Amino acid sequence: MKLIRTQDAVGQVLCHDITQIIPGITKDAVFRKGHIIREEDIPILLSVGKEHIYIWENNETMLHENDAADILRAICQNAHMRATPPKEGKIELIAEADGLLLVDIERLRAVNALGEMIIATRASGFPVKAGDKLCGMRVIPLVIEKEKMERAARTTGDEPLLRLLPFRPRSFGVVTTGNEVYHGLIQDAFTPVLVRKMAEYGCKMTAHTVCSDNAGQITDAICQMAASGVELILCTGGMSVDPDDRTPLAIRNAGAKVISYGAPVLPGAMFLVSYLPDGHPVCGLPGCVMYAKRTIFDLVLPRLLADMPVTADWLAGLGHGGLCLNCADCHFPNCGFGKGI
């Protein structure tokens, strides 16, 4: 790569995209890498502030920004995602399915720490839709040493930095608990909320039972749903520490292994997640799921639908960024519950 006066560049090969920015109108390349500069191109190049430009000189120890970006693309790309063509030295990965995005944050940090190259991703652990941008990558200079890009590849190893686990819509059942609903004193307002929320992921309710605060009755309802093939059981009500709240006990009595009762997320602290012996999840949902825009359930549900195990250690880690800011316009999943991502 060689820097020369623009007026002297006729016949030379341009080694990088030349961008034109007209506020409110366009931001795009007026000339692409590989373009052979003509006499009539000179006024245009000068008009975009290019009094000097870089032309291509072959150097076997260096890589062009587009070729380097493709190495970063290979470091990141996994199944269910596609890459855009290089543009102005940048490549992006696009989701090809609705799913849960997972990013190896430690290896991502290691690549970005090498300098002169960047990979920027969406927040790990949140749902994405087909067509969503997952990440963008580029190197900072127009050319970079091959050895440095080889070092980046060695740093990350053979496994891509990103994973996209497609969602698998499944049947769900709702066990509504509480004497006040069972005896008709108030209307069940929880179930319609869950039906709408689960529909966002293509899930359909196939069973619904209303129980009193009797733990045995709740346990029987859970067992009957499990026996009928319901894939995800959601219990509403009875999740606080009041003496009449029997749902956690009923879930345990149904044979479910409780992973955690309580989570460091607000709203949603009184959340319970468990698994039956056949692997199907049973969740106890706190009352906030009924009225808050986003809660702990919105963080856990994508993992359940992507067949990603929910562990006590993972739940404990949600405390950092686990405070929902209750914005007037909800930015979930882009905000990461206050992580500012």
C-alpha cells in the first residue's frame, strides 16, 4: 500500500473503499476497493476530502482490511447465521433463525485486547429474531500484519465465539393457584398474560387447571399435566413467604428437582425453576410476571425454549444487570436489563 497525491493516481488500483457522507442523505462508498482510478474520478475524490489516497502495492506479509475482516468472521460465525459481504472493511453476521444468542465473552475480550481489530456483538444470553444483526467486525488500519491475524485465530481456537440456539416452540400448561381465584372471588388475570407472552415464541397452552391453596391439589395438577405430555408447566400464585403460599412445596412433592427458589433479579425475586425426572421444566412464577413488562421470566424463558439448562450458578450471575429499569419504551432484549448494552 502506497500513499500518493490524488491527482497522480490515474490508472492506479484503489486499495480501500472511499466513503461519501451527506448528512441525512447518504453514507456509502463512492468507489470500492479494486477500482481503477480514472481522470473523471479525481474531482469526486477531492470533493470527499481525499487529497491523498492509498493505492495497492502487493506485500505478502500484510493483509487488506477486507481479508482480515473475513478472518474475524470465521472466528465468530457458527450455524444459523450468515455473513454480509465486506463493506468499507466491515463484515456483519445476521441471524437466520429465532433463537438464543450466546457469546464467549472471555475469548471475545481476548481478541479485542490484541489491538487493531474489533468484534462487537449483541448482549449474550438474550433472544434474537431471524434477520437481526448479531455482530460486526473489522480491523482498524487499512492493512494489517498476517501474523497478527494468525494470532487472533490461535487465541480463539477452533470453536466460534458465537452460538445461536434456535427456539423450539412447545406446549405449556398453567396451574393457577389461590383460594381467591378458585372460589371465584377474583378473575384469573395471570393466564391471559402468559398466553400472550408464550405466543411471542410460538408456544401454545394445552392445559389449564385452577387450584386452591391446597398443596396436594396443586401437586396432582402438575403430575396430571406431566403425564399428559405437557412440555413446560407454569405455576402462578402462592410464591411468596406467606403461610398460605404452598406452590413451592407442591412443586417439590411432584418430584421436581428445584434448581433455585429465588433469583437476584428485580422484578422477579420469588421465582422458582425446577425440572421433573423426565427433564421437563416446572416454574413457579411470582406475581410481578402478571403486571411488569419484563421480569426474571423473560431472562429464563429463552433458555428453556432453546434447551439450554438453567443452573443455580447462571441464575446467581444475573445479579449484575438484574435490575429492570422499567423504561417507558421497553428496549428488551437490547438493553440487557440495565447493562446499558
